[in-house]
Amino acid sequence: MEKTKYKILALKYRPKNFKELIGQDIMVETLVNSIKSNRIAQAFMLTGERGTGKTSTARIISKSLTCTGNFLEGVKCETGEICHCEEITNDKHLDVTECDAASRTGVDDVRQIIDAARYKPTTAKYKIYIIDECHMLSRSAWNALLKTLEEPPDQLKFIFCTTEPKKIPLTIASRCQTFHLHRASIKVLFDHLKKISRIENGKISDSAIKLIAKASTGSVRDAISLLDRALVNQHVSEKEVDEATVRKMLGVADRSKILELLKFIFDGDQKKSIESLKQMIDEGLDAASLKNDILELLYFILQKKNLGDFESDLTISESELEMIDVISKDVRTETLILFWQFTLKALDEDKILTNPLLGLEMLVIRLLHLKGMPTYEDLINKSISSQTNDISTQEKVIKKILNKESEITQISKNQIKNTTQTKPELSLNPKD
């Protein structure tokens, strides 16, 4: 029996309509309203980080503009007609062309598009060009495209996708309807991943899903790919994927252990700090990941110290919140700010280090040294105290000198008084 061909989850659960596009509610509402009212721009510019759904959105817009059925309501094309939606999904539509600007950057490539755009659509209402990674186009290529964007034919639509909108010429961007696709929140990703794991009959704990959602940094595609990796382990071992398994898979340290490390550093315990760090290194953690976790925890501690209760993400447990509360009571704001600055500097040093783990150990030693150093306030108080002591000593010396001078003056006065009181006797004898 032939095995069913496996399809990766990122492709299997790629959005096929506006309802499946998660985390972009405002953009979806605007696009749906413009399509319903037939107020459609001649060109769209979709910007955003990787994995937020730019290319998928471009395909969905193409479907909504070409479908002969009611695509917005989920009604497919009628039987016997060309199903534009399926053709676009399978990248086989004659009137919807996807171009990768990363490999076709020159003016000649753009001229081919312009020449083909002069012809009317074959089967659809519009001829649509999806240009992915459009920031890679050369200046001359953009200039060649400018005239077509200024006065486009009624049947022609352009959809540009880019991760770097600042590289797009303003003359082009001003002629497009621009939408920025935001990163999905951890809550939205958690719900989406949990739904997929249920459909795939995957056994994975909620804490593990939360960790995957956090590690994906708002990228839906990255989150689904990480879930796919985690579920592979579950299908092989037939055991539930827990948080510890995902941490090993990602090379991420347990956050409670990082908080424990910070507690040792704040207490100035060098031996326990180094031992705790080496234990995490032996578990195979990623140095850059640990530094980013330290930055995040420093931020949470600073928020707790200055704002009291704060809104944390879903990945922080109650026990970790208690540890953050305890640490925040015993540490100064100035120390937290210094730790933040030194950790950021250590991240920059990773770019030139061949062994980032050495930089990690040096970071801990630096932080321990910083903890032992006096603060600016301590130095100022010490200086003021020293100056006060000096002034007090000077006052005593001056007072002693003044007292001495007073005594000398009094003695001189007494001598003068005695001299004036003793009168010389005059002799009456002329011989004397």
C-alpha cells in the first residue's frame, strides 16, 4: 500500500481566505469593505515581518478579485466554470502571475511584465501581478514600472510584498494602498496552534504550546513549523510533548533557573552563579537565547519594582512571578539599568566571538563585579561625609588657634596693664 504523501503543516494550514488569516483583523475588514463596495486600488503594498502572511494575503486578494462566486462568503465557483480560487492556490492561474523580485531584479524583467500587461485577461476579470520581495528591484526597474502605476489599465492590478518598506521609492509607495501586517500576539498564536494540534491528533501540553508561541516572535509560519517539529517527536515516541522537550528542542533554558541565576548575582554569590550557569550550559542552551531571556526578566523585574503589578505574557508561571516579586524588593533600579546595558553590549559581542559561551561566562562575571561596585549615590554620600569630616576638623583647628590667640592677647593686655600701673620714682638730687 502506497503511503500518503506528507505535507508540512505550514503549507497545509496556509490561509486560503480572509477568515483563515489570523491576527490581521483591521486589514481584513478594510479589504473586504473595499471589495464589496468595488473601490479597489490599482496597486497594493503589503509590508511586515517574515511569516506574517504577506504572500498568502496577496493570493487571497487575487482570489477575491477573480472568483465568479461569492468568495468573501465562502461560496465556491459554480460547477462547470474555471475555479479561479483553486487555480491560484495551485499557482496555475493564467492571469495571476507571481514574481520573485529577489531573483528577477533587473529592468528587463520588469519590461517583460509591462509588455505582458498590455494584453487583456484570459479567463478572469483582472490580470494580477504579485511581486514578492519587491525591495530587491533595482532603481531602473522601479523607474520602468512607474509610468504603468501612474496610469494603469482598468484590468491590471499589482500586489507588492516586502519586509523592508523603507527601501521602496516614495514615488512607488505613494501610488499603492499600503497595509502593514502585524506580528500575531502570543494569545492568538496559542489558540491557533492548539486548534491545529487537535486536528492533527497531537499530544502536546499547553505550556509547551505557549513556549512555541513565544519562541516564534509573532510569526505564524514559524510557529506552525515549530509545532510540526514538536509533533514529529510525539508521533515517534507516542508520548505527550511537554515543556521540557520543547525547551531542549529550542535550546532554551528554564526561566526559573535564569531567575535563580539572577538572584545569585544580585546576592553577590560568585560560586553559585558560575555553578548555575555551567549547569545550564551543560544542558545545551543557546547563548544568545539566554541573554535575551535575561533582558526580558530584567525588564519584568524593573516593571514590578516601579509599577507594581504588570501585564505579563502567557508563558510566565505563578512561581516565576513570585520570584520576580522577591528579587524586585532587594535590588536597586540603577543596578537593573546597568545590568540591562551590559547584557545588550554582550549580545553585540556575540557577532565577533567564535565561542559565544565564553562571552556568556564573562557577562556573568561582569555582572557580579558590577554588583560589588558602589553606586553613584554611595560615592556622593561618601564624598559629602568626607568633606563634612574635613570641615569639622578644620573648624576644630581654627577654634584652637583662635583660643590660643585669645590667650596671647589676654596675656599681652595684662602685661601692658601692669606696666602702666608701675610708675618710676623721680630723684630730687641733681647729682642723681
